[in-house]
Amino acid sequence: MMGPSHALSGATAWLAGTWALDHFAGYEQSPLAVAVGTLVCAGGALLPDLDLSGKVTRNQGGATVARTFGVFSLFVAEVIEKVSLGIYTATRLSRDPRRTNGHRTFTHTLPFAALVGWGTTWLAGHYGKWAVIGIVFFMAGLALRGLFDQWAQRAGWVIVTICSAVIAFFTVANLPGDRGYPMLGFAVAVGCFVHLLGDIITSAGVPILWPIPTGRRLWRMVGVPNGMAVKVGGKVETVVLRSAFIIISLLAIAGIYAPGLLQQIAPEAWAGRGGR
């Protein structure tokens, strides 16, 4: 899928999960915690595409996420693409095709999602607020670039960077550490996982089974048949799926902050809680 769809799917997954935790488990979060988690998960849903690099010196090309911070993020994408290609080349089996780029390889695997989720939690836990500032800054930038793609293109990477910095410092100044820090890594990992699901429904697929060998292949692309696949940038993605994501997000927000309103829309959802 395209960057905006990935980011929107990440935000939707986090909002829906937040509502489910609140409704079924009684786990409540502050509005700021929900907002930050949604933003970080949306950014995490773009993170795997950092393996699609562009032209660093010209500030061109690459995936949506690679253009977030201009030449700086393009350089990071270039490094990650080369590392991903190196991992692919070093581990591929006899039936795995030779590749000249690392797109949709290591960063599109479950181990990568788990690794960045754990790494985010570890950084926040060991280095405190300064690590949180960096994490939220980076993930907020990715989220802004994905969720507000057209605005970000017009505004440019400098404005996106400034907005990300403001969000990061505001978050650290107002979000309690005992509730905000542990959730950051989980939000990043969930976003990456949602990205994989989004790419699986396209014909290209992702190597989600890696590193489990299948036959003589370690990097088998798993996707749906062409007849059922979602066309990247097609109407199913840009109209049907994005509309569904928006509707689900709005319903989740209503369920969290205005449960009475959602109860009127879908009363069966409250059948087991006595009309909370």
C-alpha cells in the first residue's frame, strides 16, 4: 500500500485497540497518551518502508517515509536499504532470487517489528526523557508525513521537522513516564505489524515467514493471489480502505470519549457491560 494508507491503518489499529482495552479491560488512558500512541503507531506503520531509498544528494525519490526529514531521512533510508540487502544476500537460500536492492526484505519481517519495538522500549527505559524526545520526534515526523501527505509536500521537510520537535517536547513535558514510556515500543511494533498486513494484501507480498525456510527458500514473499490483491494506489486502497479506516477511527474515538453516542449507534457492543 501507499504511505498515507499505511499511516492511517496504524492510527486506526491503535485507536481501535485503545477502545477495546478501555471497554473490555477497563484500561483507561489520558487523551494525551491516546494521541501520542496513535501518532507513534501511525509512524511505526511507515517505518518498514525506510528500506526504499532515493537520491540523497538531490532530495528526491524514495518512499514517503524516506522524504520526511529531507536529505537526512533519505540518507538513513539509503543505509537501511543497504543493510537489508546485505542481510538478504547473506541468508538467502538456493531458490531465493538474486536482488540488487533491499526493499521488502528485512524491515518487512516479524523479527524486525519485534526488534524495533523492543529497542524503542529499551531506549526509553534506560535513557529517559531525552530518548523519549528523540523517539516521539522521529515517529511524529513519519506520522505527519503519512497522515497529512499533501500538506507535508507543500509545507516541506523543514516545517514537518519543526512540528515534530514541538510535538516531542510537548509530549515529554506533559506525559507521565510510567504510562507513556512502556507504550511507545508497543506502539512502534504494532505499527510495523500493521504495515506487513497491508503489504500482504497486495500481489507483491512480504517475507513474513522469515527466517523460517520453506523448501529451498528463506525469503518467500507471502501475498494474496493477483485476482484478489489490492492494487497499490487503486480505488480499493485510496477510497474503500481509507474510508473504512476513517470510519473505524471515528467510531473508536466516540467509544472512548463519548460511549453514550456509540451505544446509540451500535447498542449490541454494550450488551455485556450493562450500558456503560
